[in-house]
Amino acid sequence: MPKNDARLDHAVVYIGRRMEDTHAMFTALGFGLTPRGYQSLGSINHLAMFGTDYLEIVGLPSDGTGSRPDLDNAPVGINGLVFKSADAQDTHAHLQAVGMAGAAPVEASRPVELDGEVKTASFRNINVRPDAFTGGRVYFCEHRTPELVWRPEYQAHRNGVSQVAEFVIVTADPGAVAADYATLLGTGAAASKGDWLVKTADVQITIQSPAAYAARFGELASATTERSTIFGAIKFRTTDLSLVRACLDIMDPALPRRDSDGCIAVRLPNFDSVLEFTA
């Protein structure tokens, strides 16, 4: 297994061509977002940077320009699960060895303005074979210029979030999907209270049946009838749940939410996404 690959790099929410609305909503939720990024791949994004991982909100320009084959026809919602790569070629070789390799690593970049100077943040995406995981895009990322991405001024959030704690996948055959992720990451999978867990060095991947997912999130849950597998929720760790409540209490319009068992879950209706927060 390539070194450092079994760590989360970032999770992705795809929002179509509604970046302005989405930026306002995530800001109201208490996330401090980076300035808008214009990616060489054709998309635009904002990032919520944490200690070692981040949330990416990615979309296409609202004026109808821009195109990206892996997003053009994608449904909105939680769309990507991305792991770290220390070396793109090593990671691609690992994917070939386990029969999950997609296309060759892709070079990508975006301009970043720091202290009045424009610099280029560059990275390599190493794609997993598209049909290996059907819940959304799964790939690895090698950051060539991490010092332009993980910056202190981007890592402060009013909601106190400091990391992604859990990524929830929903499928009719949790055991089989868990085994595939374990193979991908060179780690183990274990059954726990009806779910399957795949643990990386820093985030838990929970794989649930549709029934277990519906029981966990109730009316907030995304529909599971149209696709055999979905990315069902992203769970964040915060320093204090009262910070999350303070943001939610003044949001207008209010988001559907569930506050119980030491967690707060919310639904983003316009973007078919469930976010959960825990202290």
C-alpha cells in the first residue's frame, strides 16, 4: 500500500450551478470558506479547511459556461470521497495491483491569491475505476503545494469544526462494499451493530443498509430507492455543539435538523445532503 494513502484528504459536495446560494448557506452554517477557486478542470469551488482534511464544495459556473465530464450529469449532493496520496505514481500502481485503477493520474491546478500575489496550487488526482464504487466519485489526491491550501487563515470556523470524523455510505450489501473499501485502502473491515466499519488513520467509513440509514437519520435521510449505493452523510467533529446550534438558530430559512444523542444532524434540502456534527 502506498504510504499515507489510508488517510482522508477531503469530502466533496456537488451543487450544480448554484454556487452563490451554496456559499451563503455554508457560511451561515458557520464554515469559513476559502475564496472562490477556478480549477483547470473547468469547475469552481470553495473549501472549508480543517487540520489535515477539508470539505470541498464544487460546482460549475452559474452563467452556463464551464464543463467537466465527471460532474456534468451528476446528481447534486455528497459526491466525492478522496484519500491522500504521497506519490501519484505509487498510488496508481497500487490501484493497478488490486484491479481498481482508473485512468492515469491527472494534473490539475487553480490560482491562489496570497498577499496580493497570485500563485498556483497544483495537485494530481488518481482516479479509481468508475465502476468499482457506485456511490459517487472515489479517488486519491497528491497535493504538490500543500502550503497554499492548508493555511491558518482558512482553518477558523464559527461552528468550531476541526475535522471530518465519519463518512456514511448506504448500500444494499454493506459487507461486500466494506470489503472493497478495505481492499482499496489496504486496511480492515469489521461488522458493528449491523453496520460495517472501515477505519483509516483519521476517519471512520460507516457502511449501512438503507434500513439502518433511515433509522439513524429519520426524515433527514436522502432517498435510497433510485440508486443502489449513495453517499449518505458527512459527520464533522466540533469543539462545542453549542457553536453549531448558535449558527443554526439564526439561519433563515431554517434547515431541517435533529438534535439528539450528542449529535446534531441537518439536511440541506436544495442539495440532497445530510451533515452531522459531534463534539
